Amino acid sequence: MTKPKVGFYWCASCGGCEEAVVDLHEAILDVVAAVDIVFWPCAMDFKRTDVEAMADGELAVCFINGAVRTSEQFEMVELLRRKAGVVIAFGACAQSGGIPGLANFTSKAAILANVYEDTRTTVNPHKTYPQATVQVPEGTLTLPVLDETVRALGQAIPVDYYLPGCPPPAKLIADAVGAILAGTLPAPGSVLAPNVGVCHECTRKETKPEKMLVTQFKRPHQVLIDPAQCLLAQGLVCLGPDTRSGCGAACPAGNMPCTGCLGALDQVRDFGAKALSGLASVLDAGEDAAIDAGLAGVPDPAGTFYRYSLPASELFAKLPE
Amino acid sequence: MSETMQSAEPRVGVYVCHCGINIAAKVDIAAVVEFAKTLPYVIVVRDYKFMCSDPGQELLQQDIKELGLNRIVVASCSPLMHEATFRHATEAAGLNQFYFQMANIREHVSWVTADKALATRKSQALVSAAVRRVVLNEPLEHQKVPVKPNVLVVGGGIAGIHAALTLANAGKQVTLVEREPTIGGHMAKFDKTFPTLDCAACILTPKMSMVRSHPNITMLTYAEVVGVEGYVGNFTVKVKKKARYVHEELCVGCNECVEACVYKEGRFTDTFNEGLSKRKPVYMPFPQATPSVVLIDPESCIELKTGKCKKQCATACTRNAIDFTMTDEIVALEVGAIIIATGFQTFDATRIPQYGYGKFPNVYTSLEVERLVNASGPTGGEVQLRDGSTPKRVGIIHCVGSRDEKTNRHCSRVCCMYSLKLAHLIHERTDAEVYNLYIDMRTPGKGYEEFYDKLLKEGVNFIRGRAAEVTDWTVTPEEEGKLVIRAEDTLIGVVRRIPVDMVVLSVGLEAHADADEVRRLFNISCSKEGWFLERHPKLAPVSTFTDGIFIAGACQGPKDIPDTVAQAGAAVAEALALVDRGFVELEPNTAFITKELCSGCHTCIAMCPFSAIRYNKEAGVAEINPALCKGCGTCVAACPSGAAQQHLFTDEQIFQEIEGVLNYV
């Protein structure tokens, strides 16, 4: 029996997702034994032409991490979509835009102006900007073009499954691979992680006070964190209640508040809006001044609540058609 | 209808109501009908002149039976108006009534949109929203909750007194709360009542003492409602009893303490007499005050202000009723219904400076004159000027603070009649020449026109025209020493100067200055003038938009005593219909938590204003007690994982409604 063919690709991401695959440790040997990895630019030497040479659907599964920002990324994910039977959006950036998606708070023009003109270390008297094509004596050079906005993978191509996390926890990856091999994947469109909040598996859950009310939110460097007590109850902006579990509540276990990397639960449409609503509910303040004081511990609300999901937000500007 | 049929693929019927021309004149009904036919799951679309009529309701009922519809949308008026009607029609045809959805294209569209094309588009958008939403509606059942049998009446004027007595006579336990130290309200200040001229005290004080002695009535005077919680049939009300410094149950109203007070004479403004006399710090508001209990005013009592009084009052009291250590007390009540009868305030005549109130001593308000003509008033019923002399010429100016663009636009309804009454009483007691300066004479009550007719024959003068000013600037010898009312007599077309000794300003009725706070307290609405708003001006005149809270008397709008009493009776009938039924059906719009989705984060628990949520430690999830949930939706909005949802308002229903509108627009 031929082994199923598997591909990995990355778009706008930091590389952490690639590391996460390696985080499987020796279990990766089982994966390699079970499948043929036929495309993985980060780790192995394959070319685009290798993919183009494949028959449509030849790849059983393709894991794609990172958001889509450039014409090259879009071309590649469209190509991989054709070649792969199953596309799995791997990690927060692919799932909902992730950290690169925060660029949607500004425009492409502003980003280019900042990088090529405005920064103090830039000297660009001729206002040279990267061009899609440039004629040189040797011929035509091309560069990928930056899109107007950052897109989550699902906004660029149809996606079959989502493996959430920044990066996806090793256990979720192993479970997903197991499900693929066993043919037990759930209904298409599913997120391959439990549909319940991080608190569910947090070791601090039992220490929650009956009434979860906080008068003052604080940032981790401002307090000596009690290593046992619920972080939210201590006033830390822990997004555990808002965030899908599957990580084993690793951050709270490491004395760090959850930042929401596994994203929203199935029934929540907009992670940031829900997280804001949830956190605002916990704030026990009546007067405007008390509210402002209490919220002083959340200096960057947009970056806090939409850290991983701005492109996927329903509230943010509609993407260009 | 079988369950399988109800859970089958949605089959939606859409019914567009013309509401006569209410909707049809502004909305292109045919265009809405054609549009609705294009929406998903829609099987049939019809329009009808009056969907709420029997034939209209039969339309949808027939379609449910013949076309197997399992979802109904009616595009018509506000749900407040006819949601119940169409729900019942849906239920009567064998479908769960919550498979019905209303689109409001009257109040939200035809009545408020000027442009016909826009109104039509807006109607289409709302129909689109309703169709998308109704597909997600679920079958639900009403929850029955018992009603507490007791009733609270707020306000101890004639409306509150009548309401309390009628309820008590029906066997209900009633608590009557009055802000002043005595019940009686404005009526207790009047001498005679129009048009029969029967003595106000003679007809009122027996009712006041019946309130005092009725075994079913608890009277809380000098008390104010400070908190209202709960809902129809189950209100918890907090009442603050202000400290009287006199034990109500010990005082017999002998007034020995008032006699003994270190102040030999009254020194402080007697508000019951409209400031025409002075009282002591310890006082009885008026002789027939109910309860017949004195009180001590902490603002003027030396002991309460400085702690350095001989306390002769306390010594004089043989029953040790006086207690300077008394403090305000909070009383909690559990009631099923509330009747608000908080009355009115009179217009502040200083707001019209050209009439000279507060500047010329002999310019009086009508309420002051009521006290002057009252046998138990400050002058024992003698109509006297400030210097004690008897006026020979009196001018009564109507519509002071009524029918006036600058102050109040409304007609206060009672001023014409009470002005006639005062004209009669003054003329009778002093033989003075009396002038009534009116804009229009409004006497549309039983026996009112006849009373006017009687006055015309009694020799009282009537001048049609709004008075321009009251001045002491005299031009002729006969005006010397008098006040002159300048007014255009519109019947003969000349400006007249009428020299008088006394001017009576017929001040209008206004909503209380704190009406807005009161309405917030009870969660009812009021008009921009502050009158409490009835649920429907014609068909629900004593109900409010908050179930279980009724209004009676002048707090709803100016009215005379007969109308006030009639309305109090109507409010009692509504309250009895509620409490005697014994239960209320609550909207099944309660919240619920899907336990598989709950991470046990605790966010919702502190949010619930009704303490309906508890944490189940064994299961590690939060649970909502549906009997305590009032469907406010706070926990649903707060729930960070979307595990808490609300029946009738699931996230998906709301999103579909929004998308229905947005996709169309």
C-alpha cells in the first residue's frame, strides 16, 4: 500500500508552526513512517515545479501555516488547494490572521511608506519602492506584490480543517495526524481542538471566587503573581474564558495569562468582541472614573483582544472583493 | 400538529398588513409581497387590509392547515400592539406560537419614513430579517409563575385613597405609601368641590379615616418608595419611612406637645396652608390629618439641630411618644401589583413675572385662595388680603402656566371650573366684584356647563382674553392703591384696565418635578412633560409598559376629582384581574447554559441581577435556575465562550436578523 502524501507550507508566519511539528519529538518518526512528506520548503528541498507536476488531489493532506499577504502566497495556496485532498489551516495565523493580521489596523501604503521612507534608519532619497517587475540588462526581474490586507487562509482558499494555536500544541497535532491516518476526521470545517474554554483544563480553575469581579486590571510585570490562584481573579487579563482549550492551559500553568492563541469557540463569531464583552463584565466599577482606572491595565485593547484574529473579525472593515 | 411536521424543513408564510392606509399609504405593499416571495423557505405571501381582524387571522390559520406552513411572519405593527394576537392565532391553528415572528413596518417604517420608496425598501429589509430569523425559532412554552396577592398603592391623594379602599374592600392586603406626613393630597386643602359645591373635607375625611382603620390597609405616611425589584406579580419594594421623631403607635394627636413647645408661636412656613400661616417645629399638618400624629421637623427643631433644648414637648407628652433618637427606617414589601397615584404639582407662578406673584402681596395662587376660603384654613374661611381687609374687587386670571407656548402647552382641565368655584365662593363670602379673565371657557363635565351658567347669572364678570400683566402703575384716581390687570377683551376688541384689590392666578397642573426619577424607579415611561405614560391612550389607559404597574389620577395627566376616582377604580380593576388570577405567564425568554460548552469560568455568576446562576462544583459548570431567570440577557452577553444563550434571542437568531437587514440593504 502506498503511503499517503503530505505537504507542509508556510505563508505569513514566524516559523513557530514549523517548530511545532518538530515538537512532536520522537513521535514525528511515527508520522514519517506512516506518510510520505513530499513538500516542505522549510525542512526539505522541494520546488514549486515539484508541486505543479503533481496530479490534482495527489496530496492527501496539506498543512498550511501563516496568513496570506502576498501574491506569491496566494498563488501557492491556490496551487496547493488544487493538489491537496484536505487542506488544514495550521496555527493561529492561518486560522484567523494571527500576529501578521494586526497589520490590518493600518494600510499597505502606510506600511510601505514607513519601511521605505519614514523610519529614522532609512535613507531613500529617490523614493525607491519595490516593484512587481523591473527591467534590468539581464532581463525582467519580478517580486511578489503585497496585498492590500492580510487574509486568514480560509479567506483566500477553501479550508477543510483548522488546527489552532500559536503554535498548535503538539498534542493537537498528534491527534490530528492520528485522525487523518485512522480516517476519523470530524465534519469538514471543524476546528481540531475541544470546543470548551481554557478554564476547563486550567489547574487554577478550582481557586476561582464564586463571584468573578475585578476592580483593577493589571499587567503581569506590575504584580507578584500568585502561582496557584486564578489569574483573572488576580486582575490579570487572562483570556482563558474566551479561548478554546487543547493546550493544557500551558500558559497559566507557567504563570502567564492566556492571550487567546487558540481562538474562539465554535459558537462565537468574533473572538475580540466576545473577549471584550467578557472582560468588561468582570470589571466591577460603576462610575466612569472607576471604569477608566480599572481598564488602565488594558492599555492596548485592540491588540489584546484581536491579537490573533483581526482579519477574521466581523467588526473590522470588509475585505476587498 | 405533529412534532415531525414542526421540525421538518421550514415552510414560511409571510403576511403583509395594510393596516387600512396606516401602512399602505407609505409602503408599496405589492412590492413587499413580490420581494418576500423571493426569500428562502417562503411558501406563500399574502397581503390583507387588517391582519389583526378575524378574517386576517383566519388567512394564516387556513394556510397553516392547508399548505402545511410551520413558520409565520406577519409584517404589520409593533409587537407591543399585536404580537399576542398573532401568536394566539398561530397557536389556535395547531402550531407552537413561538414559530411566529413579527416585522414592524408601521411604527418603525410607515409612521416614521417620509419617502415612499425608502419606506418600501425598509419594509422589505425588515421582512427579510424576520424570515431569516423565524427559520431558527424554536417551539417554547410559557412559564407560569404565582402572583403575590398584596398590592402597593403609591400616593395618598384621593386617587390612592380610593384605590386602597376599593382593593381593601375586595379583601386584598394593601400598603398605601404617602410622601407627606398625612394622606389627603391636594383635595384635603380644598374647601368646596365643583360643580356641586359639596364640602371637600366632608366627603374626603371619612375616606381618610376609613383608610386609617381598615384592617386590610397598612398606611405608611412620611415615607417614600426607594427601590423596586422584580417583575409582574412578584415585586419587592423598599420603602423609606422618614423619621417623625414621634412614635406613631403611641401618639394620639392630643397636640399637648405642640402647646408645650419652647416656641410660643409658630415660626416656620406651614406648607399645608401654602405658606399663609406659621407652624412650630413640632406640629400636626392639619386638624384632620391622617394619621392623627404629630411630627417634628428636624430642620427647625432646636433639640434636633443643636441638642440643647429643654424638650418641653417630650415632657408634656404623657405617652412618651416623642423620641429624638429616631432614624429613617427601610421597610421591605412583597407585592403582586403596584398602583401609582402620585398626583401633580401646581405651576410655579413666579415663572410668569408679569403677573407679579411674589412681588405684589395681594397676588395669590388659586391654591392659596383655596386655603383662604377654607373654614379650617389660616383665616377660618374669611377671604382677607394680607393686611386683613376684605377685597372689594377680585380678578381671577385663568390659564396661568397652561395653554401657553412659554410654559406649558397643555390645558390643565380643572382651572376653568375651580376658577368658577372660587369666583362663586369669593363673591358669596365678600360680595366683591369678581372678574374672570379667560381664554376659552372649558366646562365639559357633568353639571359643569350648568355651573358656568349659574355663575353668569350670579353677576360674576367674564372677560375673554389672556391677561397681559398685573401692575401697580395706576393712571386714574379709581385705580389708586389697587392692582391693575391689563387685558385685551377680545369680545369687544379693546384693551381694558381692571383695577382690583386681589388677583388670583389660576395655576395649572404640572407633573411633579421628580417625575423622571419616580418613573425610573418603577421602570415606566413618561411624556416629555413628565406625565406617566399609559400603555395605550384609549384602550389601556391605566396600564403602563411595565406589566403589573398601573397608574391613576393626575400623575397620568391633569384631571378633576371625578375622573381621578374613576381612574383609580379602573386601576384597581386591572390590579385585581392580575392578582386574583393567581399566576402570570412569563415569556419563555430565559437564558440557558449548554454544559458541554461551559468552561466554568464564573464570569456569568456575578452578572446575574436575580442570583439565578450557581456554580455546580461537581460538574465544573455554571447552571441557571429557569424559575429565577428573568430573561435580561446579561449573562448571555457576558459569557466569554457563548455557552450561555437565551431562548427567543439566540446569537444565531440575532445575527440572522441583522444579516437579513444588511444583506438586503
